[in-house]
Amino acid sequence: MTPHSDDAVIVEELTRTYRVPIRAGGLRAALASVVRREFRTVEAVTRLSFRIPAGQVVGLIGPNGAGKTTTMKLLAGVLQPTAGSATVLGYRPGRRERSFLASIALLRGSQPIGGATELTVQDQFQFRRLLYEIPRADCAAHLAELEELLGLGDLLHRQVRALSLGQRMRAGLALALLHRPRVLFLDEPTIGLDASAALAFRDFVARYAATTGAAVILTSHYLAEVEALCSRIILIDKGRPRFDGALATLARELSSWKEIRLTYDLDRPVSWQQYGDVISDQDRTVSLRVDRDRAPEVAARLLAEIRPTDVSVVDPPLEVVLDRFYRDEVSGG
């Protein structure tokens, strides 16, 4: 690959494997494992390659155990790769250089705030200001914006251990953004947030990337969140890349069918099966699943024979496409 100055993240053949102990059940096997342990190799990430330019928000998706969080940790320098390479803002993440750490933020929904839980949220902000050497005036301005966005006013003087999960998430988001990172790694960042707070956060992340040029990698099981934020999707499964491209093309790549939705005003019964597989039919609105190549022909027939009051031809919902993809992978289909 040819380097480009606007690539914030460059990943080439990135691989991470683990050696995990194995043994049979029972006391005899347990005793034998004390003197002779056996191991197997688990591939968490395998030959993963991609580039992310500055200012782009990318969704990293896949089933549980696909390698998403491992990839995040590799790019943040928390884990070392077994093979391949990665650079973030020109740095090798595994070296954990101070200037590198001051340029990124990793937020995990499972642990939004680290450190001593006896500290108050305000103490956490002051510690972060000192850690990243943020000027007082800049820190105050950043905190005021984040406080308004995430409603932190009533949390600042409370101990972290006294916060609910949703409150910890709100405070953790603010802490991650306080030093204005140039690369954001967001691992399930809206766990525990209500719908209003999650919507506000998504809007902020989109504006933050657009105005600062920060690159953002997001993992989330809320596909609506991915669709709202990400113009590009990287799909990994069992640690391997399966798709990398625009969200609009993902359904076309993974699904061989389209959905035709129509509203009709007929009193006579209609044999919808002659047009396609019926997904639903109620209140004079029917949805049909039709082979992608036949969709234009079937839509034309419906217009001529049924004369619907409204008709649309759409790609199937992303949740449906991915669910079928995951099921096929599990069954070996």
C-alpha cells in the first residue's frame, strides 16, 4: 500500500493470536496438566488490513467474538500484535509514546471510567487536565461544552462509585473527549444512555469528526447507531475481514434479495406468492421478498396488475441481512 499523509490509521496484515491451555475433564487430567500442559492457538485477529483517513467515522461490526475489541486494543496500544503492523497518526501504538497517548482516546462501554472510584467526577477531570497538560482556560471551555451536551452538572461533585452505569457512561464520554483526541476508539460507547442522550452523543461525534478532522472507529451492536454515524463499514468475522465499503453497498454485497413494499386498495383477494415471498400482509400493506435481479420486473407487474397507491423497492434492513449472514457463518452455509 502507498502511504498517504491524510491516513490517520493504517493497518496491514494485522494479526493477534493467543495460546490458551486445554485439558480434558476429571481429576486425572487436572493432575497431569500440572506437569505437562497442552495449549491451542486461538486467532483473535487474522491478516486484517484497512486505512482510515482523517475525519472519517468508520463502523467496525461483527458478531460477538469477531475480534472487534481486540482490534481496538491493538490500535490503542493496549495489546501487541503477533504479526503485521499498524500505525496511528504515524505512531506504532505498541510503543505507547506519550505524544501518541495524548492524541487518542479509547472509550469502552464496559469500563467507561478507570482509576479510583472514590474520586469525584470533578476530581477525574482535574486529574485528566494535569495528565494531558491541558491549559486551564481550554479545559474549562471544553468541560463547559461537554457538561451541556451530556448533562453533567449534577454529577460533577459525586463519587464515581456512586454513579449508575448510564451516569458513568456520560462522565466517561466527557473524560475521553476532554483533551480533544485526533483519533477516537469507541467500543460500545452508548451502553446505558437513554435515547435522548444517545442521540445527542451521536450528533456530537459526527460534528466533532467533521470540525476537528478526527478519525473515529466505532463498534456497536446498535445498528441504528452505526447507520446514523458511519459512512463506511468494516465487517469482520472470526477475526477476518469480510467486507469493507460504503454502508449503502453492504446489503447488496450480503443479500441476494430486495424488499418490495406496497399499499393497495383492493377488495378482492390477491395471491401475493406469485410475486414473491410474503414477509408481512396487514392493513392493506404488503411486503414481499424478491430476488434482486427480478425486482424491477416484479415491481412493474405489481404496478400494472395491482395498481398500488404506494410502492417502494428497498434493500432489506441491515439487521436482517447481518442476522442471516451470522447464522450462515455459524451453520457453515
